[in-house]
Amino acid sequence: MSAQTLLLDWLKSRMAPQGVAWLEEKAALLATGAQEKTVSLSFSSCLRYSGKSPLALAHADLQAARAAVPGWNPGDWTCDQAARIFLLVSLPPGSDSAKMMDRLYQTADVAEAVALQKAAAVLAFPEGHLARAREAIRSNIKEVFEAITLRNPYPADQFDVIGWNQMVVKTFFVESPTQEIEGLDRRANPPLSRMLTDLAQERWAAGRTFSPQLWRCLGPCADDRGLDGLQKALAGSPVEKRAAVLALASCPLPRAATLLQAEPALAAAARAGSLTWENL
Amino acid sequence: MANESRPVAKKRKLIDPHIHMVSRTTDDYQAMADAGVVAVIEPAFWTGQPRTEIGTFKDYFSCLVGFERFRASQFGIKHYCTIGLNSKEANNEALAEEVIELLPRFAGKEGVVAIGEIGYDEMTKAEEKFFRVQLELAKEMDLPVMIHTPHRNKKVGTSRSMDVCMEHGIAPSKVVIDHNNEETCKEVLDRGFWAAFTIYPKTKMGNKRMVEIAKRYGSDRVIVDSSADWGISDALAVPKTADLMIASGLSEAAVDAMCYYNALAAYGQSGQMKESDWLDLKTVDSKKEFEGNSLLRGGGPEAPEDSRIIT
């Protein structure tokens, strides 16, 4: 089933019939190349028909979402987001629609901007949404930043290494939950490891704390300075210690194995899979 | 601290229904939240420096529904706005035409509670034209109207604003006439409009005068605001006026009406502003999640133990 069909199905059981009728009528208009004013007004007024309740999808719905679009995770979507994104996926795919979405984004209120960013997960013509998605990484509005960064497969699939690394480092910087980034382990890379090593050193120098999940993104590509950081974390609080062990276990360098000898029990737990980033 | 004398346990909920937060600092947001302000309305107005390009209007309106809304939320304050072309800049006719074209794109958005602030500055022909065009837009969108009354020739300008609203068939109950004074308020109230008073040092209303007005005219359809902006103004004008009203013997109910309920009733007619919007907010605590998001690092209310220390 397509994302469009799934969204409509979910909305049908959550919106009043008149609201669904309105939405279907607008979607049909949009599909045939409606005027920009129609797109903009229906995108804005969606909320009046949809309300803002969480979609609260069942497990089977989330599985259907993953089957329709790899990595799609609408678990935290609300009805207004689903309705707005249903309208966006109804537009004819291509650069004209993508540019129209850029203009919608320029004048978007906060909720609209969030919907536009979450939509990237399911929109066709992914290259058309790249600049807009990258713009959200520069946003100071945390909801907008998180809409593209967390539980959204688009960045891992589309961002180049510069965009990806900026996103991951900023997620740590603004203290959003990095474990909710899709494709985090898959996109580990040496420059990111170096940036995160610097961030850890900077935080330590300032006497500030940071999420121990930082070591997760650093471990696989750690260089000698990264291992210095991990060595220090190994001597830190219990949670830092566990994170350092997991990161060292993911690092192919011989020095990592040597460092791990200091924590044989935790190292064994990491190897056995009983210590993970999820149960850190 | 400005509000040390306010009893914390009995903190009154307040709305400032006219304040230009884009010009204010986070210190103001913090002080307003501490003083009991739960919601603000930010009318679109001029920004001191006349704009010369349509793009600056577009970005200004976007800021009102975007970044400013977010800034306020960090302090647990609900931010609403009004959208409109102000009377001063209506005099740049070519640009004004473009702004009018842009308005429908914003007027239907979430949290837009009125068309405003519109009306007269010098009462020129251009001002008249764009005032009327926007009254028609308010009718079409079924939104309340916020009227800015002029500094010069105020009494005539105020009467004329109401005449024009009536001519366009807009119910007085959907129109807030703002920046009233002792000379204008009787007519405004007699004709059934909402009468807002701006507590703004030197140029508009003082809070002692406001107390006298409230004693004389009552609290029905009377609204207190600050219009604090980039000028010498006071973001705590509403809490300070509420305090002075209580200290001067006005009833709790009257103060609540003028500093909270009347604004909610007037702008709530938009369908975009409900008391539950802020009553349902979780208590602001920068250590906790807020509306599903933890606050930005460094943002949010967090009183340092020693104000000389910056962490």
C-alpha cells in the first residue's frame, strides 16, 4: 500500500466524515495541478478539519508504514500532520511541486513547517526536498529541527557527509535524543568522529555534561584522539563507562581491544549482546 | 526585581493582548511569565524603520507565526498574532498593494486571531483605501478586527474608524478599538465596541489614569494592554496595572475581566484562541519535557542562584 493510501485510511477513522470529504476533494484538486493559492489555503486550513490529536497508530499500522516506505516511522505523528502530508503527497511529483513546497515553507507557521519536514519521509522526488531539509538543520525552532532529524529516514538517505555530520552534532548540542535518528550507525564516518571528539573535549573543558550516546557515533571510526576520549570516559560515571565499552567494542583498532581489557565483565556483556545502546 | 511584591501563591493569570515581542528580549518573556502572563497577542505593525520591499513584510509575518511563537513557548507563554497592513505603511501605495496580496496567505493560519492592527495614522486617502480593503478581508475570513487609533487628531480618527467599520457591516462586538484615552472611550463603549487601553509611558495611558477610567466606566468590554515595542515601553504594564487596580480597591472580578477574560472573549471569536490552549500546557520546567520537546540548551526559565554568575 502507498503512503497516500495509508494516510487516508488512518485519517478516515479519526476525522469526521465531512472533514475527510473536504480533504479528499482538495487532494483531487491538488493532484491535477491546482493553483498555488489553493494549495496554500488548503494546507493552512487543514487543521480546522483534522484537529491536532495524536494519530496513536497501532503496531500493525507502523509495520504497514515500514513496508510502504523503508524507515518511515509515523509513531509520533498527529492528525494535522497526517492530513497536511496527505495533501503534499497528492501533488504531482516533480520539481514544480517541490518548489511550491519551498514557498509554502517560507511562509509556514510552526506546525506547518513541522509537517513539511516530516513529509520528507514519504515524498516522491527526494532530491527536490534536500535544500528545505538542510534548512531545517539550521533552524533554532527545536520542533522543526527535530521533525527532520528524529524518526525520519530522509537525512540518512539523502544528506551528504557535511549535512549529516552537522545534523548529528547539532542533535547532541541541543540535547535532542540522538538514538531516535534513523541510520545513525550506518552513517558513522571519520570526520564525524573527529567533530564529536572535539565536542566531548569542549564540554569537558567547560565543565558541562553531554549524552553518553555521543560515543556510539564516534566508536566505529575513532582515531587516536577519539580513543583518548574513550579512555577518559572509561574512567567516568557508570553510564559513561558502559557507553565507552560499547564504543570501544565497535572500534576495529588494536588499542581499543587493549583498553577494553580494563573492563572484562562489561566487555563480555557487550560481546554477548546483553549490554546495548538501547539499555545503556 | 520588578515583581517581588507579587504573592506567588495567588498569582493572577493575565493576557497581554497587544505587545510587539519581536522587539523584546528573553528577560521580558521571563519577567512576564513570572508575573502571571499566560498568553500574548502580537499585532502586525510597523517596525520603526519603514519597509521598502515586499519580502521584508513576508519574513516579518512568517516570524510572527514561526520563530516568535517558538520563543514565547520556551517560557510557557502562548503566542498569538494578528495579520494586517498598518496605516503608516499604507501610504506607500505600490508596496501596500503587494502586502494586501500577501495577507490571505497568513490570515488563515493557526493562532491568527484578528486582522490588525489597521486603521488610521494621518487619515490619508491611501490609509482609508487599505483600511477598507482589510475590513472586507476580515469579513471574508470571519475574523475580529484590531483597530489602531491615531496619535494625532485622535478623537476624530477614532469616531471615523468606527463609522467605517459600521459602513462595512462589521458588528461592533467583533472590533477592538485600541489606544483609547479619557476622551475617546465613552463613545467607543456606548457604540458597543471593545475599548482597549494601552498602558505606555508618556505617549498613551498611565496606569493611575487607567484605574480612574475603570472606576468610572466599569470593566465591561474594557481591555488593558501594553503595546510594548521598540520604544520606551513596559512589557509588565498589564501586571503592574492589575496590581494597582487591586491596590486601589477594584474587585478581583473586574481586574480579571480587564486583564484576562475580555481579551479572551474578544479575540476568542476567531476560533483560534481558547483558554485550554494554555491551561493544558505542562508546567514549565527546563529539566522536564515541554510539549513533547525538551527546551533548547540555555533557553527557558531557570533562575540562577547567584545572578552575578553566568553558567
